[in-house]
Amino acid sequence: MTNREPPASALPSTAIVLLAAAAGYLLQSFTYLNHDVSWFLWGAREILHGAQVGRDIIEPNPPLAWYLSLPPAWVAERTGWALEIVFRLYVLLVATLALICMHWRLSRHPAIATPATRLLLVTIASLWLFILCGRDFGQREHLATALLLPYVVGTAIRFGNNDRGGVVEPVAACLLIGLMAGIGVTIKPYFFLIPLLLEGAILLRWRRLQTLFRIETWAILAVAAVYFTHLMIWDRGYIDVGMALALPVYWGFNLPFGDYAPRILFQATALAAILFLHFRGVRSPLSSMLGAASLGFLVALLLQQKGYTYHAYPASAFATLAVAALFMTSRASRLASNVLFALLLLLLVLGGTATAFWWRNFNTVTGSDGRLFTRLIDAIDARPDGYLAISTHPTPGFPMALYAKTRWTSRTNSQWFLPAVVALREGRVPMDASLLAFAEEKARSFILHDLAGKPGIVVLDAGQRRHAIEASNFDILAFYNEDPAFREIWRNYREAEPIGRFRIFLRAPEPASPAN
């Protein structure tokens, strides 16, 4: 049995996807790529030229982000196109493929989603993937949301009807969706929570172990097995160097729950409303599984203990989709419809407001941060002999290093040992002398390595609230100057006029060698 609909029925969804993609590209084209995306693209470009993770690039996060950045970096190298343009098109293609797969699946199962429901879900998914992602465009969570979306829809179909209503889906399509989901969940280990929750729900619903043995689940396991085997055997740099260095100190970036609780309040409220209505008899398989995916990403956010905007992004996107799916189911119930419509509108308005603030600040024409970044890039390019930033945040190192013609002299994107040093020195956590000694030694050895490249310009973040150390008065330069080796090198630098909140230091010209 198959369910096919006339090609014309896909035209509204196609138009919405194309319009949203065009609008999203236009918005992004007036901004710089965000700091993390720029760092991964810079690293991918370096890898194409022989750099190795763990030697030339040292990073606390798993390296799949580098691998996913290799295709656009390779295309940019071969064609001469600007890397940021290639990357944006690459992300738009991934998101479009996800929406095509989502629409295709829903169109074959009208019992799960009516044409009106399908159109609404495609519209909302397009908004989140192309426009409301804002500053988080291209982040790992953004990619994971797109890659997992068709799989989540598939679990809803299975959850609602164990034999999928007799509809047979092509093996190739299921395999593609499974491979996409496999890549999505392996981007970060925390994301395995999503298939665990979804497959667990299916198992509890049908109480048959064989319901878990599907092409998608085998594909997810295959991707994970290949990736982790690769890490353990052929790409040990991340495990032996990146993880070994990060595990003792990366807690320094953790935030108290109260600092980011407001960021997840409305997603949690939406999920609570869905759960309440579920027990009141207002439910749908699609809403349940989209909500479970949102819950999985919320738990992942809590486990990471940082609450960055991109950590909350997938939970917001899936929560909005879950509310929309239930809204279409509950139109016969006035109270449920009113509550769900209010939540749906609220989630979209919040996403739109955040996007508007991002664009206002970061567009390169009128945005304060966008213009500041342009000034920094111009200052960096005025010194072609190397660039370094001293900061606990990837900015001002990135996105500047991706756009500047001057080489980046560091193996990392920031001084990520410093938050632990500050927390231990200032008594924010119980003193651990051996850990403090480890963090201080690594912080100093890394900055000496960075300065050994003789960068012509060094940019220091001197903002009042610095990433992970917040309002602390900790003087980063004074800390480094405790080391005689650093002082000897730093004698060659002179402070210039600041650019915004960033102090600028220029390397003095080396004296000419005496003539023979």
C-alpha cells in the first residue's frame, strides 16, 4: 500500500522552503560567520594543508565538526570562491534536504499529518532552520537539528502505527535518513539522548524489541561505530591531547543553572503543557516525538552546564514544532487550541526577537559588533606578520582569523585554561593545588607557543564582563607576566590605540642585523 499525492500539493511547501532559504541567506550575507563556525572552518582549511588535530589544532570538542567543515573548505579551495559563501550554501543545502525528507515522509502518512498540518510544520521548520537560527547558523546544534528532523518524524510514524499503516518506504530513503541522523547524533556525545528517548518511547509503546531494528537505527549505529573506531585508531590526537588537556579544566566554563534558566523557561513550559494535555486526552504521535526530541536537547543543555544560545536552539525548534503539531490535532478543543496557539506564537516571537537583536548588533552595515569586527580585521591585515588574541572567548580570535589574510599563530581559539585558573585563585571552588599548578603551567606554555610565531599584532579582550570569568578583576596580562619567559617576549610589544573593548599590542620591528 502506498499513499501518493499530486505533485501540485507540494508546491506551497516548496515555495515556503525556497523563500525562507533566500531570506535566511540574505540575512546571513550581511554578517560574519559566528566564532565557533569560523574556528571549525579555519581548522578544516588548515587540515587540507596538512595540519593535524592534537598537534596543530587543539580543541576540547569532538572533531566531527572539523570533518563536516571539510567539504565546503575543499570546494572553496578548488573553486576560489569565498569560504563563507560556500559554507552558507552548504548549510542551506543540508537544511533543504532535511525539509524535503521531512515533507516526503509526512506526505506518505496522512494519518500522522494532514496536508494542513504538514504545511504548517514545513513552514515552522523552515523558519527555524533558515531564519530564526540567527547567530547560531552553522553551529553544531543547528546542523544536528536539520539532520535529525526526518528521523524524528519517522519515529512519530512508527510510534503511531507499528507497521507504518502498511506504507512501504524505499530502503534508499530510509538509509539516507538514518545516515543523516547518525551524523547528527555523533556531532556531540550528548545528542545520543535523542534516539535513546525516541526509541525508548517506541519500545514502551509497542513492547516489541524488533521495533527497534530498522534501517534508520542500524544506520545510526553504523555511523557511530565508524566514527568512534576512527577516533580510537586513526585520529588519536583529539583523545590523547584535546580530551586529556580539557577534562581537568573545562569545568571552568560551567555556569550556575540560574544564569541560563530563563533561556529554557518557555521551551520547558511548552513541553509541560504538551504533557499535561497528553494526560487530558489531547495527543498526537507527531507532537509526542517532536516533544521528546526537544526534551532530549534540553537534557543535553543541562548536562553541558553552559546554556549558550546554540545549546538551547534545538530544544526551541523542536518544541515549536511539537506545539504546532498538537495545535492542529486539538482544533476541536477550544481551551487546548487557545493555550497551544499562545505557546506557538510566544515561541516564534521569542525566536524572532532574538534574531532581530542579533542582526541589529552584528550586521556589518549598521551593527555595532559587525562594524567593530570589520575594524579589527582591517587592523589585523595591516600587520601581515601574524595575529594572536588573548581572551577566554573565541572572539576576538574568531571570526576575525577566518576573514583576515594574516596567519593565526595559535593552536587554539582562546585561552581556555584561564577560567579554571581564575576560579581556583579567587576561591570560587575549593582549592586544588595540583590542579591549579596544572592549569597555570598549561596556560603559560600555550601562550609561549603562540608568541613563538612572532605575531605582529596581539588583541586582548579588556571588556568589563569577560567570558567565563564574568566581572572578575583578574588581570590576564599580569598573570602571564609572572612568567619570566613571557616577560622577555612581551618586552617587544607596544600598546596602540584600542579598538572598542579590545586592547591592541604591536610587535616592535626587530633590529637590523649588522652589516658584515
